[in-house]
Amino acid sequence: MTRTDAARIIARIRADEIPLHQTEHARRMVITRGFSPHDVRAILQSHEMEAAPEWSEDHQNFKVCLIGKCLEGRPTRLVLGLREDGPCVQVTIMVVKDRPTRRRVK
């Protein structure tokens, strides 16, 4: 699956042509981390794909990480499991934390 293929599937999810199921983990994380289904929708509407889709043999889908902003403006990562045919799933959602900068050793 290419980025273009993934973008097409995400557009179909946004249009409610393909249902997006939540894993049990995703349901817990939405609540625990202070998100709502509206935040998921906001990220699906406006996001950057972090990397090309990656095949998950365990789950038989393509893992895609989207970076966007939740409704409160927090930088957020939304992880999806996409399939060309069949159900797609929301794997998890989390705040994107700033990466600490490495100190250069002289």
C-alpha cells in the first residue's frame, strides 16, 4: 500500500463509506488520554502521514500513523490499521511529545 492508497482509504473513512472500528485499547486511550471521537474526526480531516504504510503480519493490515491537532490544539498521533477490503481500525491515539534534543559530545 502506498501513501496515495492510504490517503484514498482515509478519505473514504471520512466520508463514512468505510467504517472505522476502535480496538478495545483505542477506546480506553481516548478516555484515559482526554480525547473524544470528535478529536479523531478532526485529525482525519487534517493530518500529515508520518511515514509510508507498514504491513502488520500480526493484524493483517497496514499500520499508518497520522499527525494532526485535536480540537484543543494539542499535537496528536492517531494510529490506524487500514485494509483495501474489509474493516479498518483505530489502534490508538496519543499526544505527540517534543523529542528531547541530543547533546553533542565534544
